[in-house]
Amino acid sequence: MINQRILEHFNESAELKIQAAAQLAPVIAQAVELMFTALSNGNKILACGNGGSAADCQHFAAELVGRFERERLPLPGIALTTDTSIMTAVGNDYSFKDIFSKQVQAFGQAGDVLLALSTSGNSANVVAAIEAALERDMRIVALTGKGGGAIARQLTEADVHICVPHDRTARIQEVHLLAIHCLCDGIDVALFGGDAND
């Protein structure tokens, strides 16, 4: 019984990745170009999301500041999900909706990129962060699912929307992680050329 359920998880995850690849590859490539332009101009990438998406933000920032698959100089990526003093102060004094937008207002500058993760596309604090980023003339790379929700309606033509064509949160998160690895690899290749294994 449990073995069958596990097989179903593996199969559904694999099938979604194969089916979504052609649709998502060109959009992820656009996101790589946007992030490459920002980083090569001396700007940075901020990242926000909740729960598993918060962990993905931290994963992404770690791969920029540390490394992905090659030795290189650190790149400026900041997860807005890690400073518990800021998040609890803002959540307590203002509201949970403001925990990311206040940080975008503090740290974001024109030309920076906000990586915004929300499997539903409707996370109120991520929506607020995008609004704050757009007000600061930042560009957005949004990772969503379930049709994109409110975030899909916020984005401009200058932004990039990577929307996983699925309704199940676990599957969406699995594709988000793959997309993040593609972003990290694409950034490295765009900035430093060649292949990590050359």
C-alpha cells in the first residue's frame, strides 16, 4: 500500500517535469537573462516566500553566495526569510503581510530583482513584496502554480512569471526547486561561460 503511494508520488513528479519542460524552459531562460543583467550591473537578488518556499529562498541565496556547481566569486543574493527579529518585529508592530515588503523597502534598489515564490500565487505578504519592489523600479521573477493567482495579475511585461501547470502544492514545489537549480546554472554560465565540468 505505502510502496504504491510512493511510486505514485515519483511518477506524478516525473511526469509533470517532463510535460512542463517545453513550456517552462523559455520562461526560465528569460529569468536567467533578467538576473544576469542585474548581477552584471552590480545589483542584487532578494528572495521571499513562505514555508517550503521560504526554504527555497534560502537555498537559492546560499547557492549564489556560496556556489552552485563551480568555484566562483560570491554573488549578492539575500533571502528575506531568515531574520527572525525583523520578521517578528514587523509582524507584531504592523502585520504578517508586511514582513517582506518592509525589507524590500529597506534593501531593494532600482535594478535589483525580487525572486517571489508562492505556490498559489496568492500569498498576501509576497503580493505586498512585489508591490513594494515595483514601486522601487525592481524587476520580478515569480515562481507560482495553480494558474498564478493574484501575482499573475501584478506582473508587468518587464517581469518573468514561471507558473508550474499543476494544482498540487508538493508537485509545484518540486518543480520550483528544479527551476531554481536551472536559474543558478544559467546565471553561472551567463556570467562565467562554459560548463562547470570543463
